[in-house]
Amino acid sequence: MDHAMVKKRKRRPRKSKAEQRAKALRSIKDSKGSDVQTTVSRKAIATAASLIPNQNMVKNVQSKLGTKHERLKLKKAKSKTLAPNGHDTQHGNRVSSSTSPASLSTASSTLVPATCRVIEQKHAEEYILVIEHCQEVCFHGKALVSCLHGSVFIYGCTLHPGQKPLPVYAPRTHSALFITPLPHEEKEVVSEHVKQLLGKDIKEDTVVVLLQKLTCPMVDYVTSVKEYANVFYWENKSKDKEVERVMSLEDSKLLESIGFHVVDDLSSPRLFTPDPVRSALSDVLEQVELAVTKGTAAPVILLCGGKNAGKSTLARFLINLILSSCGEVYHLECDIGQTEFTPSGFVSLTHVNTPTVGPPFTHQKTPDRCCYYGHLSPGDDPDRYVRTVRYVHQGYRGDAPLIVNTMGWTQGMGLHLLMDTIHLVHPSHILQLKGRKSAQDLPQLSPEFLHTQPGWTYANIQGEKNKNDDDDDTVPVNPELVYLQVGNDMPRHTWFTASEFRSMALMATLRSLQPDRGVLPLNALTPRVVPWSAVAVHACNADVPPTQIMYVLNASLVALCQADDNELSRLRQRALPDGPVVLQDTPICQAVGIGVIRGIDMERRLFYLLTPVEEDRLPRVNVLLCGALSVPTPLMLQQTVEGPVPYVTSDFSPDGDIFGATPLRIRKNLQRERRQTGGTSGMGFASLNQQELT
Amino acid sequence: MAARIVGWASKSEWIQIYQELYSNDPVQIQHALDRVVAWKSRLDTKMPIAIDCTSSLTAVWLRDSGAHVRGEGGSSAPNSHDLFQLRLAYSMALARFVNLVTDASQDKFYIQPVHVMAKEMALPEWMVSLRHEATHRSLPSLPVLRSGARFALAWLREKYWEPQLQQCGELPGGAAEKGQLDVEEVRQAVVGLLISFEQHQFEILSERSTKKKRSHHTTLLQEVLSNLAALMAGNRETVVACLCRRGFLIPTPEQTTALGLTNYDVFPESDGSELPQIDKKFQDFWKPIFELLHQSNSIPPLLERLVQQLGTYAEEDLEFAVGWIALITTAQNSQDKKSLERLLHKVKVELPWRRLITCCLATPNKHTTPLVHM
């Protein structure tokens, strides 16, 4: 994401007092807002510009001038209506206002000594990274980062000396991350430790960072299987020259020994540059601070946009940003295909109080409220999807900001479901990400659009109401709409498929089953025993006849749920003779976690269950649901038994010449030779839906 | 071969379900269908499409036979509502079958039309039009839908279940003998169908027929052809063998007279230097069958069969056999788009020439020299 450009649709009138207070707060809290820093920053711009012929970089550093300045300049620029490079004026202004063309033109490819150096503390364990001239360090890999002197900004997190070390993960499947040094606060005391390290060689803009080797049992378990072993592996190829601008090759080799790979920032697609997004979100952040200081209602921020626009990335960024001022935030996951803190297939509400820097499999958590939906697409049972979102959202008490991540499916039924989600969660802000590929995007949201576009269960045309609606849905939504134009689409993960990422997240969740040292195959772990009589069972994703339910459950991944008795008796289909109760539909209820049914004892009527759920939460579990989630393939293949492993075979080749042995393959890249004309599915669907309702 | 995850716990479970799906026992079929749902739940989107198609077609088939039995029992005749539902269910299952089969083999940059893909997958054209009618036109009738389902199930068996069984190291056909008709039964069925084909075709081509009569027989002919097509899958050899017999491609004297093929002495007394030719009328008569053969790539086997049998024909029959061989092998790209020659010309490139010549030399007769010369 090169640059995020901003358009504001509507501003809500706000009390000027509150605004002033927020501004004041910002200038105190935010190290970049005050006038004093501006001079430092300007100097930084000059240096950076002369060092790196990279427009992004210059813009980035300069844009640290702070929101207030930014806005003033934006206004000025607008009056001039500069439009370089044929950008459309509204967007181009932003670029022109924040870059300095003069310094750019002079800063061509002159090589200067590296601006960073590395001091070894403990071989292959700990290294000190000394950064000067506000040089950004772009990296892949993983490390535990703490700041010893000055402060740095990583993916929404601001690190100061004395703070808890921050675990950061940038696998090669995702964008590289940046360590961005922030301008110094006034009169920073140089600690004894740093003095010892650097002697008197501390300049005004020196930043000292400690990088430690990062070991995390969860992530190590994921990378212990050969399929995912190379997620963090970074091949060193033809990047030396670019890296040398940042640090010497020897130094970069030292850092590689802990799995921290400095890379060329030109070749790696850029994540959100902090400040353009930050200023776009200034209003959000203001409200967050207001909520903290004045106890006003915490903002509810809903993220939406087409597939691959970067919603999850922005969600993590926003979480980190809000955490730095608020300390806690809730995250409501409505994108069941690519979930952040749980395995996929769940709608969840998670309380977050630690920064999240990395892909989902590096930070699986136990959510506060969570419900198993069982399919990977909401379209398989849209009514239940909406009810599931409503159920989970009811767990939000409004005591901290809420970030709502929505799905990238924004066409046809997807749009209706998004509308329902918006009406359910009542966002105070909607951040809409607009990717470059306009075909995949939803139309730009406007207040009119929000009021006229029907939802799936919620119809708001002419005040009409569906009988399914609860009362709280009737309150009209009136959010602040922020429209973020994304420069580039997020790169596609070419090494791994979405299903492999799901599998990685599952493995991370299952890690606590493993012994402290070493890795055991699933069939070598000791299971818990669950009598059939203790649970009701159901398969969410197919109409399985009760007689076949055991064939589904055996060696399957299940969600452990606790449904109340009313729900259970309502859905009770029939009890098999001496078998567990089979439900006829998926109950909407709290899920406490996942488990693997390792075996079924047909004589003693027992399930053998492996589950990472804590012991004290297990007694309440009364439903086992299986659905689209399955045991990660590497874990199935890991088993060794005498004779053939059940469900694992090499006799049934997927890629042999046998027709039809392969699953349904959806090829979206197939081209039509002749363009066909016709209405879009979205339109057709909308009218159909209206007909249904009337 | 790399290991993978499947929905069945073991090879034997898969084989059992295969046997049950293709059995005649409703209880077994129902059991298999239930189990396939369990596989579907396990595999979710990773379900092999052939199993998916087989189970949905079999499910409708089972319901149909259930309705049929009820009707015969007299307790409750299937009402029109039930029958309509059956037609809907058949139509959907067949449309899905054709689409999934053709989609799965899209391997080009551009989308290929369904009928092109169908040809590649040896799906006859009438299956493609069945899909088209089911989705864009009025719902096809039950008899033709039944033929379609029968064909599709046989096709799936030939393309997926049997090859898969062999890949697992099992003997072909070892699975389900009971579901399959034996060779003699098939032969009788083919002969029966060919005879009715001849009857209808005779009426259609007869100059005495009225327009109304012609269209009536055309409809009946189409049904015969679709039944024949359904039988073709898996029984190609039998159909080809029947065609080469006297009374079909080799006409009896009565047939020659009835068709008005000038007189019995069709071919001028030849010394063997010139090859006999098949009358244009007789070509037109058999054209629908050749089209059918072409859809399942069966013309080369037919030719091979004719060549192999050269030694067994009586003198007068030999003229026809050689005539057909000559027609197939020398077919020119005729201007007449509807002519049989044009169709045969397309096949020519795929003929196994070397094998044919060896065969031909093994059964010498007076026409051998010019035949080999060609």
C-alpha cells in the first residue's frame, strides 16, 4: 500500500470543547504533533531524501509532521490545485503536499555509508541495532523487538524504552514490515545501558533497538511440519546492494542468525505508511481518546472493502494504533473465511490487549464470545449467518473500542449481508478500503446508500421491516464514512493457499496439546473420554442422516459448544438407540474451542477427544459440531500406524488421469473470447430480494 | 504417489460404496447414498466430482424406481405432481453432470463452449442438448431423462469408478457384477434397438410416408437412438459387432429391394480392380448411427471390425463390407454438409492405419490389392 488517500464524506458536528481537549491530548501524547518536533522532522526529511531516492520514504518521513500540519497543508494545496502525474486532483494533492519534489530530484542514486549498525550481544540470540538519520529498516522474518533509546514505530505500535518487548512476525507470505524510528522527544535521558553500549557516540537522532531471537511454541509447532517449515525462511538473493544502503552485509548476516532478514524496501510492497492512514483515522483516534478520558461512548469501527483490499491488515494496524492510546480493544470477526484470532468458521468477539504484529497463526486467542457457523462462506446459510453475528455482537458491552472486520464478499448477497452487519453493530465509523481492481469492490458507501440499500434480513426501504428484526435494528445508522483509496492491491500469497493458512491457524490452536518439548503425532497423544450421552452432535455443512453421523465425526475436527437446554430440545432430531442426540440444525450458542475426535468406541459408547480447551471450561460443553473445518492435512499425514492410516491414501490420486477424482475447481481466471453483456448479479439479486419481501 | 486425505476410512469402504451405488437393491443404494453424504461433510469442498454426480443421479434414479414400484403395486399411482418433481430432479442432476464434467476439463485460457468440451470428454451431443433443454427450454420428458441418467451413470462408471478401482490394484469389473447386464443380454438389446431403428428410418425415408407420419417416426427414432447411446457406454464392442452382421450394415436381399437399391445386383460385375461403392441412399439410411458412433469415437473400431471380418463374409456380403471400408477410408471432404462422407472425412485422421493394413493382409480376397493400395 503505497499511499492511502483520504476522502471524508460527512463530518458529524462535535462540541468544540471536546475537540480542543482531544487536540491538546494529542500534542502531549503524540510525539509528532508539537512544533518543536517539526524542526527535527524537517531535518530528517532532508537527510532521508538525500539518502534514499524513494518517494515513499520521503513522503513517509515528512508526513510525520503531524495531523494538524498535514491538514493545513492539505488546505493550501487544494487552493493551488496541483495535479502532478495526471492524478485526479483530489487524490494527487495529497501526494504533492506531502512530498518535496525539490529534494527528490537532487537525491539520485549516490551511495553513502550505511546508516545502521549491529552490535552483537549474544551470538545468534541478541543483537543491538543502532539506527541513525531516521533510517527505516524493512525486514522479513521474526524477532522480539524492544527499544532502548528513542522510539520506533512498527505496524501501528509505538515502542518506547522500558516497554515490554514486542514479538513481530513477517513471514515471506506477507508484506515486509518496517521499523520506523520516530523523532526524539525533548531531552531524552540516555540510559546507562545505552551509554555503555555506544559511549559518547549518541547523536540527536540515534535510535537503539534490541532484537532478540523469538521463539513461540505456537509458531514453532506450525513450522515443525515440512509443509509449512519455510514460512519464515528467506532466501538471500540479489538484494545485497539495496541492503548495503541500510547496513553492511556483515551486519545483516549477523541479524539473519536470529531469523531477522533485512530486505530491500523497494522490492517489498509497502504496508500502510503510518501517517497518511493515521491522519485518515485521526477522527477515530480522537474518539478513542475521548472515550478514555471522558468516558464517552467508545467508537465502533467497521472495516469493509473488496477481497484482497487489506482489511485484515488494516484491522491489525488499527488494533495496534488504538492499543497504544487505549490499552484495550475488542475485535468482532465477521469474515469467517479468514479469521484473525480463531480458527476459520467461527464468528467471534475477542478482547485484545497485546499488539498483533503478524498473520493469524502467530496470535490465536481465546475469544470472549464465539459461535461456530460451520461453513466457510456465509452464503451457505445466510439467515443463520446474520443470527450468528447478532448473537456474538450481543456480547459487546461498549466498554472499549470495537473493531469489526467484515468479509471481502461484497457482491450480490454479500452486499446484503454486509448491510445487515452494519445495521447490527451500529458503527460510529466505517472505513472503506478501495482496491485498485474496481470490479471486486463494493460501491462507495454514502449515507444515502446506507439508507436505501436493503440488507438480507433487514429491509429499510420505506420503513419496511422484516419480522426477523430486533428492536435495536430500527435505530438508523449514521456513521462517519472514511474512504481509503488503496494504492496497490495487497500482494496475493503465492506460496500458500487460503486453506493452508486456515490449516496453520488450526495447528497454532492445537499446539497446547503437544508436550513442552518435541512434537508428537495426534494419535500418540492421550485423549479425553466423552460418553455419548454427555453430548449432542451435528454436522453443519451437509444433511447427514443420523445413521451416518459417526462416519462424519470419526477423525474429525469439532467445535466444542455449550447450548442452553431450550435450544437443544428445539433442535433435537432423534436420539440414536444408545447413541448421542443428533441435532437437526446448527445451534447458535457459545463455542468454547475446538477438538479432534481421535476415535469412537462403539461398544463402550465413547468419543476419544483431543482438545486444547482448558479443563475448567470443559464440563459445560454439551454439543460437538463438525463442519467445514477439518484436521490439518500435515497432522493427518504425520501419523504412523501399522497398516494403512485411516482417511489417508495414495491409491486415490487427485492428479492422475482418472476423470472426476478431483474436487470441483473454480477457475476465476478463465477468459471469455467474446464479451457477454448482461446485468450484474448484484442488481438481479437486489430486485429479487425486494420481491421476496413485499 | 503422494498421500492425500479422503472421505472414506479405507479402500474397502470406497469399494463397498461403489458396489452398492451400482447395485439393484434399493436398500443398498440408500445406504451408499447416505454414506456419500457423510463423505461430503468430511471433505466439504474437496469432494471428487465424479462421486458427487454419481450420488445425485443415483438418488433421483432411486426415487424414480420407488415411484414406479408404487405405481405398479396399484396402491398409489404416481401422480403428475410426483412425476414433475422427478423431471425437475433429473434435469438438475443431469445439467450438473454435464456442466461439472465439461467444466473440469476446461484447460485452455479461454472458456471453451460446452459442446466442444463434451466432445472431448466423449459425451454425446444429445446429452449436451438435454442440458440445454432442461435449463433453457421446456423440461425434457421422463423417458429421455431416464436415458440420460442411465447414460451418465454408465459413463461415470467407465471414466471414474472402474479406472479408480484398477488404480487401487483391484481387478476391473470385479466390483459389481450384479448391476451389469451380461453380454448376451446387451447383444439382444442392441439387436432389438437396431431393428426398430431400421423400421423407423425406413418409414422416414420412404417416399410414400406422409409428413405427419414422418415426424412421428422421427420422434420415435430419436428415442431409439438415445437408448442406443446409453447402451453404447461400456458396450461399444457389442454394438459394433452387431452392426457388422448381416441384416444391418450388410443388408439382406429383402432389405436391398425394399430400400430400392436399384436391384440386387448393386455392384457391377467387377474383376476386383475397382472397389465397390455404397449407394448414397444406403449411406443416408445409416447416417444417424454413424453420428452416434462418431460421438463415442467408435468409427475406428467399426472399421477395424469390418476389416477383421472380411474373410468371413459370403461373396455378395463382401461387396458391402468392402464398400463400407472403402467409404470410410477414402471419404472426401464433401461439399454437402449433411453427407455422411463429410462426417467420415473428419474421422479419417484418427484411423489406426498400420493395424488396419496388417489386418487386411491377414484376410486376403479379391479386393485386397486395391484396398491396401489405398
